[in-house]
Amino acid sequence: MNIVNFVEFPDRTSDETKKEKNKSSRNTQSSPGGGSWIWGIIGAVLFLLLLNSVIFPAVSQRRVEATDYGTFIATVERGEVKQVVIQENQIIYTTNDKMFSTGVVDDPGLVDRLLAASSPNDGGKIEFVQKVQNQRAPIAELLLWWILPALLFWLFYRSMARRFSHNGESGGGFGMGNVMSLGKSGAKVYADTDVKTRFSDVAGQDEAKASLQEMVNFLHDPKKYTALGAKLPKGALLVGPPGTGKTLIARAVAGEAGVPFFSMSGSEFVQMFVGMGAAKVRDLFSEAAKKAPCIVFIDEIDAIGKSREGSIGNNDEREQTLNQLLTEMDGFEGDKGVIILAATNRPDSLDKALLRPGRFDRRIQMELPDLEGRKAIIQVHLNHVRHEEIDLDVVARATAGSSGADLANIVNEAALRAVRTGKQAVTTADIEESVETVMAGEQRKNAVISPEEKRIIAYHEVGHAMVAAAQSNSAPVHKITIVPRTSGALGYTMQVDTGERFLYSREFLLNKLATLTGGRVAEELICHTCTTGASNDIEQATNLARSMVTRYGMSDNYGMMALENQGNAYLSGRSQMVCSDATAADVDKEVQRMIAEAKDKASRIIAEHMDKMYAVADYLLEKETITGEEFMTILNQK
């Protein structure tokens, strides 16, 4: 396995950001009494229903004696019944001294019999009520059909209000007032004294800091600029890959300016109901105008700012929210002191109306840090851990392509490793090991690999190193190891450039292709086999050769002709071919030819240095991990 570039690391929130979030959470208080009074009302309603539906009827029917239908008919015929009440499921009749109940039987002649019967005591007819439906008592009817539905409806809107209420607060009063909080922005608001982040906490982004420093100066001394007729930029769009510090530098602007800081994610504007996102935008800008001068920061603005051009389905809610944002940004002047900062790693998807001058006047690139930038970032994070003398140059060169969040993660992993090994301070070795841990996972020290497989792995990795060392325009070998890692790598060869590269020549890329094929060539020439261990090498070689043909114009057949478009560069988007099927088939043949030539070159190099291959492989099998210096020492021995 040949690892040349480092993969991206998980994002980490800085300690400062965590402290600010915790402080903001402590400042958010819920209403007094919580929701206990709501449960009290529900309990009272249920208690009244119980009384009215169960207890009161039971009390009222305590003197009613149950009897059978035959006894009821016999009593009627004897003329002892004075009153009859026929209900849906029972018949209640009264004699001189008692009340009886019996079940209802399908007796069509019952009513006629009751009408014909007479009471011998008073000589009158039986007083009876014809068959009626069971009716609930008035209190139960009122509770079930009016009060209870109204209460449930109100509780639903109250729960929605709590979800979307401003700053997570919910009102404590009874009524519908909290429903209005559905249109609140919900932005996290930090006072001017709450934001402790400064530009000194942001390293490796000197150009971005210089561009934003002018905004800070404008907020401090606006008259200096207005005297010349200059206007404060309304907005600045922070663009760059994930983990480059876009959110951090926005907080640093607020900290340097000493003004309130409104922070909100673009996804928080996206609502289920049409019009709610636009209401949140209006409320956000209304609150910001009250606290001017201030800074409004919208993270991941592409959630609401996607281009409306060419969209297959209409999303009325998102479009209304975007239109409201555009209107609000046009509705205030620069001299009010409200600055809009927004961050995204998908600038190609934003609507053109959002990017025009007068809304976002500046576009600030937050690129991956260079060598000096990585040194500065590592030093910033080392200030928070106890450490010995660290060789920043070695660490910075080994972490080419890493973002600020990656470097923060590496330093933290180094500190954790130092604690595990019982050290009192972080060393350079800890950081180098943490780089490999983040890159390829932890060492699998208990993995059992057969001697034959270990021999194949050793020659595979030495093949990479031998081809790389034999070429002049190639990154030097830094480390070779056959210690398995938890990522699935059974070994790898690490190459680290001596300096920072911004341009890659055709010769350099062809040499890299040869290096990638060196592992498989060593398996075939020395071990007389080929294994699955070259799968990652094959993938990298294919992607590199295809890019040389379709994007870099380094093919003899196609020259400077673009054959594919790359997706979002900041999110490693997939490329899409922009040529005919016949041309795409020719591209596949050209890629195959380039890889075959690189493999032939690697075969010649390994065949010429076969004795050195055996010596280095034997030493690697004994030590399992060797440095680039040890490798070159063996290679230079006569």
C-alpha cells in the first residue's frame, strides 16, 4: 500500500467553541414551573370525566335492583308498575316502593301492553318514556366535545412554539401567545463580552484575516471610512473545504470587533410550513438591527441559498426564504453596522442573485494551509497541551493536505497517546504516531499473519520504496512498515516531500504512477504471485492516469482537451465525462496504456536492484518498521 496523500480527518470543535456553546446553553432558561400546571389541568379534566361518567351514575343507580324480563312483564300484568323508562340497553321501571331494571328483549307488543295496563292503586295509566338513545350528561358532553379538543389543540401549538421559540425559550403564560414564536429566528445570540475568540486563535489563514480585519476596523472607527465616502461591505462569503476554520474566523471577527454575534445555521431556516422560514429571516434581521453594530453569521448558507435555475421541482418554502433573505440584505444600509458573514463549501450551488455585489461584497477563500500555515496551526493547538520540544517542520511536512480541524485532531490524539504510555508531555514521536493513527488506524499488534504473507507484504512495500528512490523527480521515502492497521492496511510506504508543492509536472505524475505499480511488480517478480494487497494502488493509479488524460491535458493523443468536468472541489465531488461514448472508450485505452508503461518502468527498476530488494526486505521483516534514513543507508551500501 502506497500512501502519498493524507485522507481528511473528522471535524473537531475547538475548546473555545465548546466553552462558548456551554455558556450560551447556561444562559438559556426555561419558563418557571415547567409544564406541571398543564398536567394539572389534564388531571382535573380526567377527574371530572370520571365523576360524571362513572361515579355519579353509580351513586344514582345504587337503589336500582336488577331483575329479569319475565318478572317485569308479570309485574306489569299485576298492575303494580307506575313508571317505565325504556332506554337503548335496559328498561327501568318503578313500583310503589322500589326501582327495578331489566334487559331489553325484542318484544314488538311491549309498548301496546304498557299502554293497555293500568295501575290499580290510583286507577291511572302507566307513566312511561318511549325508547330513547343513551345521552351523556351535560358536563361530560361539554368536556368531551368542547373543552378537551380545545385543550389538545392548544397543547399542540404550544409544543410547536417551544420547538421554534426564540433562543429556545418558551413562555409561561396560559394562552396562544407562544404560537407567535414560530416565526422567531432561533439564532444563538452572544453579547459582545461573550465571544472570547480572537484572530490570534486562527492560524494558517493570514489572507482571510487581513481581508476581515478591515471590517473590524470599520466597526471600531466608521468615521475614518465614511469621511472618504467608503461604505461598509454588507456581507462576506467564507468559502473553503470543511475544517478550514470558517466558523472560527467568523467568531474571531466578532471577538475582535467587540460587538454582538448572531449565529445560525442555514438548515434552521428550512421549515415544514410555507412562510415560516421567511418569518425567521425577518425576525433575525429585525433583532440584528436593534443591536447594531453587530455581526450575523449564517453557517452552511447553501441550505437556503441554492440556485433557483434549472431546479426540477419547486420548493416554495425554500424559495420564499431565499427571496426574503435577498430582500432583507437590500433593506439596510452599510452605515448601520450590520455585517453578514456566511460560510459554505458548495459555492458553485449558490444562487447568482445572492452572490452579487451589494449583498455579499467579498468572497474570502479559506484554503487548506500551506507548510508554514500548518506549523502555525500545530503550534496554536500545542499551546493547550503540555509538550516537549516539537520538530514542527517534520510534522508539518508529514501532514500535507491536512486542514486545521485535521491538525487539531492529530494533536489531541498525540496527547491521548502520551497519557496512555505514561508520559508527562507530548513528544514529536507521539505526534508522528498520531498522524499514522488518524491516517490508517491503530496498530493491530495481536494480528496473526503467516510468515509467507508477511514476506509478500514486505516485498510489496519495499517495491514501492525502491521505485520511488530510483527516480529523481519523486518524493523521498519517509517510512516503511508492515505492521497491520485497523483500517485494513497490512503495511504502507510513506513518502513526504521536502517542501511544499503547488504544481505537479507530467514527469512527477508519471513517476508517481510507476511508484504505485511497484508493489504489484515486486510480488510478481520476486514472490511469483499477485495478491489483493494492490487494490488501493490500482485505484489510485487509475484515477491519476484518468485525470492526466481528461483534465490535465497530459495525454499524447488528446492534448489540451477537457474530457470531464469535476464536481465540487471542496467536497471531492465525482467527475463527469463530457465527451462521446467512443471518445470515452478511447480514454479507457489511453489510461490502460499509461499504467502499462508505468508498470514496465517499475519492472526495469526492480530488476536492476534485485540484490538491494532482498537486503531491505530482510531488514524490514526483522524490524517491521524502518525509517527513510535506514532504507537509504541499506540502498547506498556497496
